Amino acid sequence: KAAKAAKAAKTATASDDDAARLKAERDAAKARAMEEAERQRVEALRARTLEMQMEKSKGKLTEVTEDAEAAATATTTTNDAEEEDPHALAPGTMMPNKGNGGEAEKYVWTQTLDDLEVRVAVPPGTKSKEIECAFAKNRFSFKLKTASGEPRIEGEFYAAITPDECYWTLEDNAYVSCFLQKAKTGAEWWPHVLVDDPKIDTKKVEPENSRLDDLDGETRSTVEKMMYDQRQKAMGLPTADEQTKQDALKKFMAAHPEMDFSNCKFDGVSGASPFDASA
């Protein structure tokens, strides 16, 4: 009996060990399953987070790209606008008349490099004694001695004049012609007579050749250079100063054949072709 009892106890113990081992294995398998599920959940969360970040980054990249394209377009438009059109007038100016002057509200005017002529229309039959015209170095005043005083003109000259060499005349009792001597003769073309009046584009001034013959050598050279530069710009060609620079570069390049100018830029022009020393 004792032997049977011992054997039964041993069998029971073995059964308990097997049950404990099976339970442990089941618990381990369950733990592994839970761990795998958690890992998959974490991976899925990471994948979703990454996807969201990529979508967000894509949106930002699209915004940045669109902004960059808009900026590039704006820059191109600005650069195109800044490119000088040889036939366009300077902003806020008008084309000069045949006398290289312009029109104001109450008078028309012409000019040379030395003087100006202002013509004011007055009521027909106006007498000289009814005219009040005064010249100062920097100011001009004109009016009629009538109840209205019109046409009345007053303002500051664009530049100084020589009052002692200025005068006015009445023509056909309908126009007053005022002759104004510039203080700096041969210096520049005036954009307007009085500072508050409309401007002309002085780059469009075309002095007559006959007037050039009346100028001294230095002044004539200056005017001829201005005219040459205007013609060159109209044709898209270099001005006299720009041509001088290019010629100097040609000489320098010819004197230094050992130097590579292929990647050099001169005044925004890349490459050596514009200044080919062999030309």
C-alpha cells in the first residue's frame, strides 16, 4: 500500500508539474502575442504619424514652391519692367515738342541749351501797358492789369536765369513772348520751365544740327555725345562710355592670352565673347 501511495503521489506530482509547465507555456505564448500586438500597434502608429508628417511637409513644400514661383514671376515681371524701352517715355513726362520744350496750363515753351522762349496767349487786343511781367534769378511772374489778372503765371524756375538778359514782347496783341537766358548756358536741357509744371522727357530732345554749329567746341562735343548715346540706346547698342570700357577689356585680354576669361562677367555679361580679343 505504501508503494502504491508513493507511486500515486509521484504521478500526481508529475501531473501537477505538467499542468504548471503547460500553464507557463500558455502564459508565455499569451505574453508573446500581446507583445507582438503591441509592437504592431506601435508600428502602425509610427507609420500613421510619419504619413501625417509627410503630408504636412508636402503641403508646406507646395506652399513654399508656390511662393517661390510667385516671387520668381514677380521678379521677372519687375526685371522686364525695368528693362529700358528706347521708345518709352520716362514716368510722369511728356514728349518734347518740335522746339524741345513742352506745354503748361497757360503757356507753351521751347528751348535751346542756352535759352528758353515762353509764349503766353492773352485776350485779343491786349495792350503792352496792360502786361506785367517780371524776371528774377529764380522766379517768374506774369499777369495782366485787369480785374481777373488772367492769365496769371507765377513760380520758381527749374534752374537759375540771367534776369538782365531776359525780356518780353507783345505779338499781334494776342501773344506775349518771353525770352529767358539760362544762367548756365550749354549745360543741360530743362525738363520744365517752372518746378510745378509738367515735365518733358529730356532724353527725347533732338537738337537741330544747325544749332550745333553755333556751339563752342566743348559744348558741341557734349551734345553730340548725348545724341550718339541716345541713338545707341535706341538700337540696343553700347553707349560711348560702355564702348570705351569694352575696348579697354579687349586690349587687356589680348595682352594676357594666358588668362581664361570664359567664366568672367563684365557688367553683367558672362563669357568672353562680347570682348573677343580676336574681333
